[in-house]
Amino acid sequence: MLELILLLVAALPIAWLISEFYDNRTTRITLGICAIAMSFGVAWIVGSLDRLQSNIYFSEATKDLIQNTIVELENDNADNVLTQLRVLRDDFRPTYETRDDYDVLVDRYIHSISESPIEHSDGDPRWSHEMVDYLPPQTDEVGELSDAPESASRGDSTMEDQPRRPGDR
């Protein structure tokens, strides 16, 4: 599909230019409208992808900020958290042109409030501490889900000892 879109992005303006040397007015107008419409479509897609990238950029850093703030407040470090939040607020100066290194500022903040901060790890949608009882689905060598119970693959003797997770039967 992407190849077709890229082909049309290049081919429609070229076809429009070539059609300008022929007498068929309907073809010239149709190719011109299609070429212009395709350019608007491509611009819209690029803009959407940029917004998506911004969402990812801010979401990852904000998740770190919220999680570490909660942990430190629960550890009775409210004074340090408030002080460092004020520093973060003073240092954060975004404009319409930049993100003001939001992720760097949040990283500095979480390291200043905690000796062992919880960090989002390069695209992993969860943190290891959130998934304490998470076990990936059991698969055989070819990648198919196996029918073996979880306890057999972990070496457990009974299922009663294991905490139940959502979706377990």
C-alpha cells in the first residue's frame, strides 16, 4: 500500500505535466485535481505522524514523572518532591517550536528525587515492577501457543500456589 501511495505521489504530478502538452482538457483537469489532492493527503498523513510522535514523546516522560512522584510521596519524601517539582516547573519553558527537552528535564527530576528511579525503557509499554506476576504465553518451538499448563513450564507442582491473573481459566 505504501508503495502505491509513493508511486501516485510521484506519478500524478508527472502525468499532469505531460497532459499539459495534449488537447484533452478533461484529462488535464482531472490529473491536476488528483495531484493536488494527493499532496494534501500526504501532508495530512505526515502531520498525523508528527502528532503521534509527540504523543509518544510526552507520554513516556510523563509516565515516568507520575510514577516516580507517586512512589516518592508514598515514601514520605513530600518536601523533596515539592522542591524538585518547583525546579522542574521553573526549568520547563516550551515554545511552539520546541519541546524544551521535556524528557531530559523529567529524567533529571526523577533522578533528583529517587536513588533508584523507575524508568520507562526504550519503547517497552510497561515497567518490570508493574508486571510482577506477568508471564508471557507459553509457546512451542514454532511459536504456536502450547497446551501445556503454566505450572508444567515453570516446574511448579500445583496451580493453587500461583496467584490468578485476569484471563486465567
